[in-house]
Amino acid sequence: MTDDETTQTFIEALQTLERESEPEQLVALFAPESTIGNIVATHEFTGPEGARAFWTTYRETFGEVSSTFRNVISGDGRAALEWTTTGTSVAGVPIAYDGVSILEMSDGQIVRFRAYFDPNDLGRQIAGTTQET
């Protein structure tokens, strides 16, 4: 798979996870030695099992969730994805936040994934508060 194909497959698998709470399409993209994380993860997740745990936890954070991608740049074994995620918290509170994900790929598999966003903004939305404390 080319970098563009792997990137597009990742986007489609993420959207399947968001709609159907099914992580296996995403899990299949991660190499055995892959590392997965974001700025709020308390530890680095590794390999397909780590990917399963990471993406299952991500999905369980929301009631409904959907990501759209504004910019997708891929090549030379890397991709940058600029996105907006909207939906509801588990309690039904509306959420909307922006971020960027970075994929590092090799031989059609993801070897490193990181997501960057404002965790304070998302946390306030999930908690149902609108002002910083």
C-alpha cells in the first residue's frame, strides 16, 4: 500500500470506529512494533493490542462522534491529518474540537501515531462546562 492508500484506509477505519464502535479495521493497520498515543494518554500504547486499547478508549469517551478532515498531507512515510471532531459526550453534552494527527508508516502499516489537540477545551466540553477554572 502507498502512503496515500494507508492514510485513506486509516481515515475510513476511524470513521467506521466512530459510527459502529468497531476497532478492528484500525487495529489491522498497526505494525507489531507500532507506538500509539496522544497528549492526554498516561502511557504509550504498543502494537495491535495497544492500538485496540487506545481506539476502544477513544470511542468510549463519546456518545456520538464523527471526524472530518480539512487537510491531509502524506508522503515519504508520513502523514499529517488536520481534523475536527464533533458529537456528544457519553452524557449527551455536545462537543466539537480540532486537532492534528501524525502518522508514520512503513510497508503499508502505521508504525507511529500521535494526536495533538487542546485537552483542556475537550475536558470542559465533556464535563459540560464552558469556562476555564
